Amino acid sequence: MVSSSDSSDDAAPAQSVTEEEAPAEEAAADEAVEEDVVEDEAPAEEAEEEAPAKDVPAEFTSALTSAETYSDLMNMSKQAIFDQLTSEFDQFSEEAAQYAIDNIDADWNENALKSAETYSDTLHMSKQGIFDQLTSEYGGQFTEDEAQYAIDNVDADWKENALESAKVYQEEMAMSPDAIHDQLTSEYGGQFTQEEADYAIENL
């Protein structure tokens, strides 16, 4: 009889341990479910963040594509691109043009520099002439800072540019040396320095 009572007492603690383990297992299961829910929610949140990009009107994306072409191939300034996009030729709305300007990946300093190189290499313009052309509202429409960056970094021989300009005045316009010198240094003409103009006349 004593032996029967002892075995009954030994069985009770085992049942208690099982009951204590149950909540721990349930908690672990709940945590696993919560993790699955969080993982499932993440893609949905990412999709919501990406959604606005799909809402951009086609006109806006077309304006951006055109702006990139004007910047990459023609090295135009920010203002010049905006004016071109909204012109009678392109006919984009101002909102679409502004979207393009705000989202284009362009280095305006480099665009100004490349434009300056073109003016120097093909038109043989002076330093001041190029600066004025870059900042003109009828020309490049670059900011003064962008134009100054271009002038500071362009690889140009201003004396040789003066000489090439002098040759044009002499060969195509049959101008005298004195007239050529005056034209080269005029604020309405070449805008070369006296030294650059002297070099040109001496080497004609």
C-alpha cells in the first residue's frame, strides 16, 4: 500500500511541468506568427513608397527625356532648357518643364565649359566675349558663376583667337590693320585685350 501511494505522488510534478511548458510554446508560436506578419507587410510598404513614381504624367517624363537630350548633346543651361521646353516648338507645360529641370542629372558648370570650348574653337571668341555670350539672355543663359567656371577652366589661347578673328576681318571684310585692331578691342566687337589685338596685327 505504501508503494502505491509513493508512485501517485511522483506522477503529479510531471503533470505540472507539462502545464508550465505549454504557455512558453504558445508564446513562441505567437512570435513566429508576428514575424511572418511583419515580413508580409514589408513588401506592401515598399510598394506604397514606389507607387508615386507610377503616377508621373507621361508629359512630365517626355519633358525630362527632352531636357536630358538638350543637356547631353547641346550643353544647354538650366534656363535655356526650360525656355526651349516651353517654347512653341516643344510646347510642354511649365509644370512639365519644371519637373524636368528639377529631376535632370546635369552638371551646369560642365555644360557652360563645353559651350565655352565651342565658342573658342569654332568662333575664336575672346575671354570677355565668351563670358558675355554664356550669360546673355539671348545666348547661353548660364549664371555668372557657371560662366566664370567656364572661363577659368577653358583651354584657350586668347592671342591665337585674336589672330584668327583678325584673319577673318582681313580676308572676308578687307579691313585695314588699324580697323581690325579697333574691331578686335571694341566692346561691341571682339572684346580682346590691347595685348591680344597687338599680337594679332603683328602676326597677320
